[in-house]
Amino acid sequence: MTEQPERSVVVPFPGSRLAKAPVKPRDLGLTALSKTLGPVAISAKGHWCDRCNGIWYSYFGEARCPVCGGRC
């Protein structure tokens, strides 16, 4: 008899096993500098804050959450 080649095992991507967040992320708003300058031609970039479980926005390369002050 001929031997059958071993089947390869497909391992699913680990992220698919993670549960969805139980609550919707909070909108933490704009940073103080972005609020001061008002609307500008470029769009704001969103940043995740682990402490606040929310997303804050800035037009610039800022790294501090406007709510808790943590470096995100």
C-alpha cells in the first residue's frame, strides 16, 4: 500500500478567538491644542487610551490623552 502524506493543520488567527468589547469605546474628543486652533484643512487622527477605554483625536502629533493625561 502507498502511504498517505500527513495533512497539515491549519491554525486560525488568534485574534478571531478574542471576545468583542462588552461596551462601546468612549469618544474622548479633541485635545486642547486642536480645540484652540479650531477646524483645519487636515483631518484629525484618532488615538486609543487604555486608561479611559476610549478614542481621542488630534490634528497634531500629540501623545497625551486629553482626559487622563496618560501617554497613549
